[in-house]
Amino acid sequence: MVQEAPQAGFFDNLFASGDPFPMFAGLRKSAPVMELPGGMGFWAVARYEDALRILRDPETFSSMVDSRSMRGESRPPTILFDDAPVHTRMRGLLTKAFTPRMIELQRETIRENCERFIDGMVAAGSTDFVAGIAYPLPVMVIAGMLGVQGGDMATFKRWSDAIIENVGTSLITEDDTILADINIEFDAYFGERLNELRRHPEDNLLSELVHAVGDNGERLSTEDLLVVCRVLLVAGNETTTGLLVNAARVLSEFPGVLEQVKANPALIPTFIEETLRYYPPFPATIRRSTRDVEVAGVTIPNNNRILVLLASANHDETAFDRAEEFVADRAPNRHIGFGMGIHYCLGGPLARIEGNIAIEALLPRITALHIEEGAASEILRPGGPAKLPVTLTPDPAFAAVPA
């Protein structure tokens, strides 16, 4: 049976509004655990400590939140919406993509691409930040890890955006028409890619996984490898795109921060962490109660879904001093912009290095970044904005430095 989603207004405010934070503050103050309208057993949790508790307790708060799993029906693995032991096995495969060694191997390529992309944007002056760097940079990195041609980047981005934009609808309403069409295209493309790698091994991560042999002598199945490719595409792409777009938003909204970090590049790592706190790449995640459970004095019944508001938790006044301020040198910073627990974002380490290198390349080249009025209104949507028109003011001091 296809169900209707909870009251659309709440999700519109959460995902499409440019400033949902006053609403979050109100929830933290007066309704930190709130059942959403619609009678579907859907709750929102707004405070930091409650969010941490939920994310760290996968036995009480399951990630298997799709309607089929909630009815006890079987489905193929997804890793993003699986519990142990399926999640444990699949995540073990994916960690090979994000080892420190694998990430470090990408550093020089990331730096070269960042400088090339940013030089082009600065020369243009008025440009689209998404098309200029936030979309092509992470897709090119993941394409290299998967050993596929750069000319397929637009297709990868379309697939990745469609998965992020429609996964919530698919999970809740069982209307997976769009995702089913994307999966057919995706599986056909990567199915052929896997067959090619079986015949002709290459020097890239995907080829290593295709030819990996486990302790029991077994190789990964095609189904496993397709899940790996799908999650790599989303975890390695959307996370970085969201971080870069949100960093641009910070530099536009807080020009004093731009000046502060530009004058002291040693602050770039803490700037990136504060960006992840202030504007996390994904504003929320979903869990499901596996029993009647009390959270902040409110009983959430068994088999109810819980929307964990990461963006609200990261602004919790009880967890962060000056929580509503952007503090570029905040340390320590216990944000949960990448989640927490067994589902901590796999693409987080790669996103961090891409974000650091991009800001290192950007700040010496500009004195100001301005987002066109109204363009930031959809930044917190899953997948981020399709476009982000910005104006970059070149730094003449950098332009005068001999090449």
C-alpha cells in the first residue's frame, strides 16, 4: 500500500527553506521530541544529546527504515539503510575506498583540479559555483577511483542527485519509480564495467575489489560490487558537493570570516569543521525504533520512524558555546555533520581533504565571494542547489605573483 508522506510543510521548511534554524531553535526549546502531523508514526528529534544517543544505539534505533523492512520483508542490501550483519559486511568492503592511503593518493589530483577550476571561476568573475567546482571536483575524484571516463561525469551527477532527491520518498511511500529507472541505467553501465575489469584488470580501486579474494576463497558478487559502486558515487560525491557549497555560503554570509581565514590559512581545517557544524551537508538522517523507547521524557512507540535533525543538533546551545555564531577557530568541535556511530559518513575523510584543498586554493585568489540574492534558499536541500550563482572579487596581490 502506498502511503502519504507526513505533513509536507515540515519537510518543505526543513529541506527547501534557506533558514530553518529559527524553527529548529523552537523545537529544541519547546518540543525536542515531537510527533509529526499525519498519523504515520514519524517523529523529529532536535537536541544534540538525544541525537547522539540515537545514532550510537543501532539496536534500539535501526537504520532499516524503509516500509518493506518495517513489514519484515526482505530486500537487496543498500548499506545506507541496513543493520548488522549486512551493514558490517558491506561497510568492510567500502572502507577500502577511504583508507588514509587511498585518500592521500588523490591529493595531487585534487589540488591540480581545484586550482584549475578556481582560476577559471575567478577569471569569469560571475559564475556558477556548483558547475565551477562543487560538482566536477568530487565526481572526477570518484570517477578516477572507479576507473571510468571523465566524459561520464554528467551522467554520474544525474544519477547521484536523483538517488539523494528521491530516496526519502522511496523509503516512506514505496514509490520507487524514479530510483528503479536510475538503477536500471546504473546497473547496466557498471555491470558492463565489472565484466570488462574481470577480463582486463586495471590499476584502480574498483578493479582491486573485482579481483579481491577473501579468506574463504570467495570473490565479491556482482550484486555486492554494484552496491559498492552506488554508495561510492553518493558518499564520495554528494558529501563533498554539500561541503563546498556550504563553505561558499559561509564566506558570502560572513565576509569577516573570509578575511580572518585568508589572513591565517592555518585556520582552514577548523574552518572546514565549523562549516560542517554550522551547515552540515545533510540536515537530517532517519532511524526506526525497535521497541517502545523514552527519549527526553517522551515515549516513542515501537516501529516508528525518527527524523534526527543533525542541523538542529549542531546548533544546540547546551552542546556548543555561541552555537548560533560561526567560530572559524572553534576547537574542539564535536559536531555531527557527518553523523555518528556505525553509519558515520564513509565519504567524510575524502570530503575533508577536498574541502581543505579547495579553500586553500580559493582564498589567496579572492578578496570577496558574494552569492546572488535568494540563491542560497535551497542549499540545505538533499543534493543541494542545482545552481549557485556567485561573484568572486579577484585579489590583485595574487594576480601580481609571477607564475
